[in-house]
Amino acid sequence: MPAVVGVCTLGSTELAVRLRAAPGVAVAAPLRTANLGVEELVRSVLNHPSIRVLLVCGPDSRLFRQGQSLVALVRSGVAGPRQRIVGAVGYRPQLPGLRSSDVDSFRRRVRLVDLREVTDPAVLEPRIAEVAAGCGARTPDVAPIAGPRFRRLRPGGRRRPIASAGEGFFVVSLDRGRRDVVLRHYRDDFTAGHEIRGRRAESVLLGVVGAGLVRDPGHAGYLGAELAKAETALRLELDYCQDIPLRRPTGEESTMPGTGSLEEFTRRIGALLGADGPELHPDRPLGEQVGVDSVRLIELAIVLEQEYGLDLADDVDLRRTTPAELHRCASGRRPVQ
């Protein structure tokens, strides 16, 4: 039986997983939004030349109405400068990332089978087989289309030193008994400032920002990443330590990578230090290559000790060390003097 049916299961990921192996299915996936999600669906269909039928099933969102919008697109197309879907009632049902010709090709290509709100695989699988058997295996000659073109930016940058930002510092931890993510704010003199507890990283971060405790965008981004990591650790019962990648609970097989090659290790060190320019030279001291503030050095020391197992001397000056020296110590588990 030819695999010619593209199955859109709307709000159900589980249904998509179940139907992917069904006879006649070329691809099965959920759809969450009436704009970017529909754009990606159209591109996927046009770039998958075997798809001749689009079967829409599963639960439609009462808020986003992505299913109604998709059906309206197939039936009526788009209109206007923002490529709004004609007859769609979903949330912002517009497709500015597609050309009118792309939409026309999509509409000509697929035959719509509208089974919205049907969620029973026992009902859907025979229907998929029926429409697939009636299509044959002819492949339409349609040129693939590219996705949207983004302006590329390089990752990296630096947070302002905590002292100069005047925001004190923050400690993220977990209260597993109460199932809370805990964020404690300390002033620059180490006296207690504020405490925020919550189950979701977003709400905790919004509370911090709303209280005016974070004004530097770099600190806000850092806290958002740490709080999300803490929430994930709480949900999945993982060990959590601030500034350290998540790992399995103590006693289980470690998921942390080995030291790796010198090139990989040097690249990782550069990312930790926020190096903006060319990659670090492995044989030059770190302090000669990047301007390193105390916050970055503390983070680097934590990673070197807890992730790579380095034994750092109390008076070690990481600015004077080279990536190659650190790599040798990490590979041989020798102390860094």
C-alpha cells in the first residue's frame, strides 16, 4: 500500500505516535498553532512528494482553533498582504512566511479528509488505509520550498559583573518536600534579601523581574535558564546544582561527557568564559585571550571541579592557566597548581 497520507493529529502527540506505523501513512504529527504551525505543515507536505492526502483528526483547541484554520486553508486559501487564511477563526491565522504560489501548490496537491475530534485509532486506521488505497503511487512533480530566512547571530556575550550591576546575587535550590523551586536573593554584603518559591520557572522569574531585583538582561537570561533547569530536575527527580548541567541521581550511571579532545575541551572553556571572538588558542593563558571577570572564573571553577573532576588548588589563578594545561589535568585527574 503506498504511503501517501499525511496525518495531522492537531492537539494529540500520542495519537500521532500511534498512527505513524499505520499502513498508508507517510508522516503523522500534531499541530499546535494556526500560523507558524500551519506554515511548517505546508512546507512539510510540499517537501514530501509522496503525500497526496491530508487527513486531519484529533482534538482542536478551543482557543487556537488550528484545526478549523487548516481546513479553511485547504478549502479557501489566503488573501491580503499578511496571507490571512480565508474563513479561519483561529488565533492570528496568517501565513506571511509562505508565498501565494506555495499555498496554491499545497491546495492542488492534497485531498482533504476532515475527521476533526476523532481520536480512536481503531476508527482512523481503516479510513487511512481506504484513502491510501484509492490514491495510487503517482508522485506529483513539485519543487521543494525553503523555510524562512533568518538573520544569523553568534551565541555569546557577557553578563555585567554582579557588583557593578548592583543587584546582589541569587541562589537557586529545590525544596523537594514541598515540590518548590526556591530562589533566594542576597545583597552585595551577603545579607538576606528576598525569597521566591514556585512550581514553575516562568512564574518565579516574573516575580523577580516584577520586584525590580533584576535589571540586567544578561542576569535575567541566566536566571531563566537556571530556573528552567531546576524545574526540570524537580519534575524528573534529577540531581540539581546551580551552574552545573543536569545529571542522573547519585549512584546511577553518569550522563556527563568525558573530557573529549583538546579541541572540544578548549571550545567548551571558551563558551564558559563568553569568548566573543575567534576560538581560544590552547597554549596561551586564558587571561591573555579573554577579559575574564570573577563571576565567569567562579563558574569555570565549578564546572572544572564538578563536571571534569579537577582538583583545583586553593590559590590557583585560572587566568594564568592554558586550556591545554587544564585538559591534561582533566584527562589524567592531576591537580591544577
